[in-house]
Amino acid sequence: MILTTTNSIEGFKIADYLGIVTGVAINDQTLTSGFSQTKYYQKLQSSVDVVKEKAFQVLTSNAKALGANAVVGIKIEIELTTTNYPMVSITGTAVKILV
């Protein structure tokens, strides 16, 4: 599966646009501020990395369910919810490319 933020993939022809796909993931462990600011941001970054990977897995699974072999135009949004849960939302267009 090719994943890209661009709207095309150099060297490949998009044969079919299959629809918009998303992948959303949230960390259900609240990040507390009971330690230094540096440690808080390190923990936040680590948590976001894990959640982002989960969101990409969901996006890829949803694209495969449509018969896609690539996702173009990917946009990533990272948000810290009001309860301090890191949430990642990824959206893109599932496509079938000629290989």
C-alpha cells in the first residue's frame, strides 16, 4: 500500500478513485502533568507516535476494504482532547493504481 500526502504518485497512473477513507485513533490514557514540562512533552510525543501508527493502520485497512492499493492526498490532524487524550485523525483518497 502506497500512502502519500501528494495528489498523485510519480511513475504510477491512477486508474480509479474509490472514495475518501479515514483512520482515527485515540490514546485512552490521560497524560497527567505531575512531572516536569520536558518529561510531559516527551511522554506526549511518544503517545502521539503510537496513536498516529494506529490511525494509519485503520486508514490502510479501510482503503484495502475498498480494493485500493494506494491512498493519496493524506491529511493528518493531531489534537489533544479536553481530557488530555491524544487523538489522531487521518483522511485521504483511496485509489487503484496501475503497477
